[in-house]
Amino acid sequence: MRTALTLLAFLVSSSTAAAKSAPYVNHEYGYSVEVPSGARIIRTQPPGPQHGIGIIVPGDGELEVWVDGSYDATSLGSVDAIAQHHLETIVDAGGEILSAERAFVRLGGLAALRVTIKNRPRGSTAVVFEEHVVALRASKKGEPGIIYDLSVRVPETQRGNAEAQLGRLVSSWKVLPLPRP
């Protein structure tokens, strides 16, 4: 799914650089996050879905961090199920999970789960570091909740920088009111 989203973002995206730290606000899914200064933003253009953004952070090997809000259309229903889905996606693609750790954290006041995964993609000898901070926002009875997913995926050698950048985004992330129907 991430590959499809990356391709979609590449094909129909705009890329802008933030001169200073600036907020990205997503009213449809009810959140905001601070985009670091010097970072480029990737997003789909309307009428494409406006779930979130990719943030390209310059430095030693550009770092791509994704911030997403999506309805829980597959009814995963919990942060544990969302984390398990990320692990299954790697295995389904033929990858090997080398280690996976989970830690409960907060994301803008919501209970969240930080999932840290070391894996080896199919056909590769390289070790990949992947981290997700996922939260689930409850909704009205009978309607899907909203899954928030802040994620990064890099070679293991870039792990320190990836963890630091993701940590900054998590610290700046805020829950906003959802639009009224």
C-alpha cells in the first residue's frame, strides 16, 4: 500500500519547501503537525484524497516521513491490530521480520502505539528500519474511526536520524476538531 501511495503522491503531487517551521493542518481528518524548516512537502492535488503529507527532510541521505489520517475502513479497530497489519504487510511482500518492538505513547493526547520494526525485504541483504506511531480516534457509533499513522522507513544506518525526526513530528502533532457533517 505504501508503494502505491508513494507512486500516487509522486504522480500527482506538489512539492514545496518550508522556509521555517510551519504547521500543516488537515481539517478533514482533524490534526496538525509542524513541518521542519527546510523540509519539502509532498501531497496529492485535489480532487485526490487529502489524507496527509510526505515530508522530505534534507540531510545526510534525505529522509522521507509520512503523516497520514485515514478512516478505519477495514475495521481494524485497535492500535494493536493496526500494528499487526504493518507487520503482516512486510511478510506478505516476502520480507523477513528481524525484530519488532511495541511501546505505548501519546499522540496529541490520544493513546498511541510506537511500533519499531527491523526487517529484510525480499531478495535483499540490507536491513531496513521502519517505525510507525499509530493512534485510533473513536467516532460515533456505527461509523469508522480515524487511524493516524506517522511513519518512516530507512536503511538501518539512518535509524538515529529517522527516530529523531519522527520524534519531533510526534511531539508537535495535535488533535483538531473534526468538521461537522
